[in-house]
Amino acid sequence: MDSQKNFILKTVSEKNENQGYLLENDICITPDPSAPITRRGVLMSFLSGKIVEIPDEDLLGRCRFVSEFEKLNRIGEGTYGIVYRAKDTKNDIIVALKKVRMEHEKDGFPISGLREISILLTCRHENIVQLNEVVVGRSLESIFLVMEYCEQDLASLLDNMQQPFTESQVKCIMLQVLNGLQYLHKHYIIHRDLKVSNLLMTDKGCVKIADFGLARTFSIPGKNMTPKVVTLWYRAPEILFGSRTHTTAIDMWAVGCILGELLSHRPLLPGRTEVHQIELIIDLLGTPSKEIWPEFPTLPALKNFVLKKQPYNKIKSRFPWLTVAGLRLLNFLFMYDPMKRATAEECLKSTYFKEPPLPCDPELMPTFPQHRNLKMGLKQNNNASLTLGGSNPPPPPPSISKSDGLEETIPVSELLTSLTKKARHE
Ligand SMILES: Nc1ncnc2c1ncn2[C@@H]1O[C@H](COP(=O)(O)OP(=O)(O)OP(=O)(O)O)[C@@H](O)[C@H]1O
Ligand SMILES: [Mg+2]
């Protein structure tokens, strides 16, 4: 059993048809999980073309066991994994351990986990979360990503901070996000799930893009891709209207939503459904047309919606205090036509980041209490070592009870705030 898991994680250098393995960005997966596991493996040298047999003792990879980490507390949980703060007992370094969620998988290792591992292994940039290694538990289901630990994620921070970020802090955050994105896009990677809960921040003010469960490498010309990516509030109009070719522009739309959210201290386009999301976009930017977006009439899902007529761009009235350069940047990020939308490189050159208030130095960003550890962590499993099987159960689904503070008499404004907090993380 163990051998199959380790083998799955084995990196190989080329497709090996004879042994029936498929490659997903250098990660080897067996096409039929019930097929017997073949233990032979070879590598081909790119220099000489020589085939070298992998020694038996190296064939299964050399992942460490998760028992070498001391679990401190749970810091996050999302669609694809549970994340713990933990200590590496070898060197006492605090890390984040993300357990790959296998619950719904009948067909072997989940593709989201594979993509996350393979993409993160190829990335090295200060604004992209660092994957140090992959460790395993005893059962086939327990596989963990060991990542550098970041004290905050922007969603929890926005939910809990006493005072909103200043404009110069917003610029500092955005510049770092844009630097990370520029790196990704230059390396043909689209993140496809940018949102505040996937942006982490260290106590030194360094912002890191995380959560690569939906990320993909792309080629030019593009291939067809899954339509339902990107959390609704940050989803670009071309995806909402069913475009199957995803470009880096979908990340740039999400950047516009994040910039708007940081500047206005609330989510910019918090749609409840796809129809509502499109309504909110049109309310803010006006109805799209063939004139400004030539591909628009051909988009497959357009027929599912009746678009209301709204001729005005209302960004200026939504951000009346923003400078001309700031408004120009937001409008550039919210171009309906993905071909005309700002790239990360163009944003980095924007006058907005060069005019007062100037972006603050990351080192000068304030530090914040670690709410995630205070709230979730200290109550549970303190100092418990991770079991070898990694059998920690997921938390129960959120239920609305009195102890959640959602009693009948709660004022609507508070209810909205609390729902916003929940939705930001979804
Ligand atoms: N390296 C890290 N350091 C600190 N916290 C982290 C780290 N990685 C993830 N987290 C926390 O765990 C949360 C969930 O992680 P992540 O987004 O990677 O998982 P996910 O299951 O893909 O999430 P979702 O489906 O909600 O987007 C993050 O929002 C963040 O709060
Ligand atoms: Mg996430």
C-alpha cells in the first residue's frame, strides 16, 4: 500500500509508455488504481540519452513521515485540504502542513493535489508560498504538503483587524501580489483561484500567493479548460459566460476584485449566484457589448442570461476619493475583453504605485495578532503529535446554533458581516 503512494509521488523525467504510466507535470500516476504496482523504474539522461535503472531503494521515493512533525493547531480548512500549524521536530522550525483531502476520491490521488504539488515544486519566488517537501502518513490517504508557515491570511486578517489597511499598505500588498503573479504568468501558470483567503502574509509583511489546487499550466494556443474555476466573487466575466479558454487575464480580474476589496474594506462584487454575480458586474461596469468585447456575442453561456441594460461605468462613484491613476488601474483590470485587460507587468508600471501615498515598505507593515491560532488552535489537540495515519477527522460542517451568535434577534448589519466573513473563505 505504502509503496503505491510513494510511487505516485515519484518524480520521473519522461513518459514511460512500456510501463503504462501517465505523467502530470512530472508527477507519475498509474492510470488504473486497481492495477498491480510495477516496481521497475528507469530514468533517461537528457545529455546522453542513456537509460539508467533506478535502484530499488530509491524507487519509492524518500518522503519523511508526518510523525516527525508535532501538530500545534489547525489553521485552515478548505475544499481541498486541512491545514495545520506544526513543528518540525528535527529543527524546531514552524511549518504549515496541508493534508491532501482524499475523501471523495475513488480514482486515486486527487488531481488538485497533484497540480498543487507539481506546480509549487517548480516555483521559487518570495511572493509564492514555498513548498518544502511532501510527507506521508502510514495509510494511503495521508499525504501532507509541508510549506513555509505564514502568520496571517488576508481574509482572516480583514475579518479581524481593528482598523482597515491604509492606502499605502494596500499598495504594498498589491505590489507583492502582482510580483508573484508576474512570475507565475511568465512561467505559464494560471492560478485560477485568487482571493483574499489564498493570500498569506508573514510577520515581516511579505505577501505570498498560496493554494494552487486549481492552478494550471497553459499553452499558446490555449486548450479547453473546466468552466467553473475561481471563487464566484472573483470570477471573470468570460468564465461566467462559459468561455473554455482560460488566460492569465482571469487572474487579473481577480486582482481587480482584491484591490477593490482592500480599498473599500468590503468585498467588491459579492454575488450569491452566477446570475447575481453578472448583475453586480453590470451594475458596476455597464452592460458589455460587441463593440468593447468582440468575442462576447459568441460566448456559449450568454444564452442562459438576460442582461439588463446599464450604460454607465460606476467605478468612479464607488471610489470617489481615488486618484485618476488609481481609477485608471481599476478600470484597466476590469476590462471586459480579456485581451485588453491589464497584465501583471503593466500593473506594476502603473503611476498609482509611484504617486503619494507611496507603497509602504513590507518591513513596516504592522504585525497583527494570530487570530487563527487563538480561535481554532488552542482549544484543540494542543501538542498532540500527528498520528502516523493522519487520521484527524475534518471538523463538523458549520451549523447555525446559538453559540454561533446567529440568534433570531441579531441585527441585519451584523448578520451580513458574519456572512461576509464566512463567504470570504469559501
Ligand atoms: N503556508 C501556510 N501558512 C499559513 N497558513 C496557511 C498556509 N497555507 C494555507 N494556510 C491557511 O489554510 C487555509 C486553507 O488553505 P488552502 O487555501 O491552501 O486550502 P484549500 O483547501 O485549497 O482552500 P479553499 O478551498 O478554501 O481555497 C488558508 O486560507 C490559510 O488560512
Ligand atoms: Mg484556499
